[in-house]
Amino acid sequence: MITVSPTVPVNPFRHHDPGDHVTIRGRRIALGELVDAKIFDPDYVGQLRARVATAAPFPHLVDDGWFNPDLLELAGEEFATLASPEWTEWASRHQQIYRSPPKQPLGPASTLYFQLVNAGWFVDFLSTVMDVPHLIADAHLHGGGLHESRTGGRFGIHRDFDRHLHNGLQNELSMMTYLNRGWDPGWGGALELWDKQQKRSLRSIVPEFNRSVVLCHGPASFHGHPLPLATPEGTTRRSLSSYYYSNRIPPDAAARPPQSTEFLIWKPKERLREAVRNVAPPFVWNALKRTFGRQP
């Protein structure tokens, strides 16, 4: 089994001027405050790794406060910018949920959130914390994006898809960040993590504001919120969701050295030089270089 060395991501905002900021609908957010600085603390990262290593019923992580609250509040407002026909409804006897359609243009706050969680440094953070090497983000948000459950909605206990629909990459992690302030547990909607025998829930996670949940995908990673939501009319369960993948190269392919960049030699003079270089003994080639003071 390949394990990830416990490295801490480099803070991408460390060289920004304190005055650098973004403004979305009149709210000003400093770039250095888009995520909590604890993400770059080695002790904190080590604590998260330890929690994941002992998590049950399967490797997962629940933590609060990773993202700027103003950013998430603005992202929550943007759910209303998608009119009902623009939502993709998933309705069956197992589920009734809504998702933003693939490649749907999102609002500026939602877009900025997904730029953060798909950035290399954040992907490295997840890779280290979850002990899953070589993670790959999905900029197209296949299966991800804006997720919403409305009154009466539910998402049956399930195990996620194993491969990306379009590129075949292996699904490794899913992450959701909740946007629901003051969530009443009596409404239901808690994310349930079930045992591998698929008989009972071993953990229930209230979908509270600025709470992020990261789940490792595997044969026993069953989860969902199976009972219909009992929220007041107009109150919805909202989250921002993303997936992360890996390219599991077959062992025989991994044993071969990777092919480096190969340039096309198209000028006749350069082709002749390369032909001579390939057939001439090294001492002859070196003598030619000394004679001409450069490569012939």
C-alpha cells in the first residue's frame, strides 16, 4: 500500500499584500482569509491524519471552519440564481435531490470556492490528510457542484460511482461543504455513515454551516440521508460538492520509465546532424565538438 508522507501544503497567500482582496456583491474578502490558516499548520494536519486513520465505519473526516464564512454565505445566496428549470432533478424511489447541471455557469462566490478546492495546494492537503496519493481534481465537477435537498427530499444510503464517466479515472474522495446556518437536527437531513454489512448507521453528521465532510470511496463506503426532510417550506439542505480521482496505472506500465518530451526535428541540417550523432562513436562526436567549438 502506498502512503502519503505527512507534508503540509505551502500557503499560496503568503506573499500577497494584506490589502489584496476580492469583492462579491459588495462584500470584501481578503485573499489571505479565503481559507483558515490552520490548514497550513503541521500539527493540525497531523491531528487530522490521526483522526482519519481511526475513523469508522470507513475512512472519513469531518471538520468545521475551513472556509471564509462570508464566501460560503455568498455561495449560498447563489443557489437562488438557478431557476427551477436549470436544476437537474434526481428523482426515484431512492432519492429526490437537485444538482446544478454539468458545466452550468455558477455565481462568482461558488466559482471561487471550487477554484480553491481544486487548486493544487488544497488537493495536496486532502491527499496528505486522507492518505491517498496523487489525487486529481475535476474542474468539470462531474457529480459535484451545487447540491440541494428540499422539503420531503432524501438521498438513500448508497455507495458512490467508482470511475469518472468521461475519463475513466478512479474515484477516490468526495467532499462536501454545508451551507446551512442554524440547522435543526429535528428536521432530519443528517449524513449517515453505515456499516459494511449495510444494516445500521454508525455515525450521523448534522449538515451545519461551514462543516466539511471528506469521504474515502471504497466497497463499503455507504452513506446518505435516507429519511424525507421535515424542513419548513422554503428551507433547504444545501452543500457544495466535489470529487477527487487517481490514475491507477497497471503495474507493468508503472515499471516502465515515463516518456519524456520528444521534439520533432524538421530542418534538413538538424536531421543530418542527429543522424551523424546517432552513428558516430562518442570520441568522434566529441572531437567534432572540440573542432567546431559547439555541436556540429
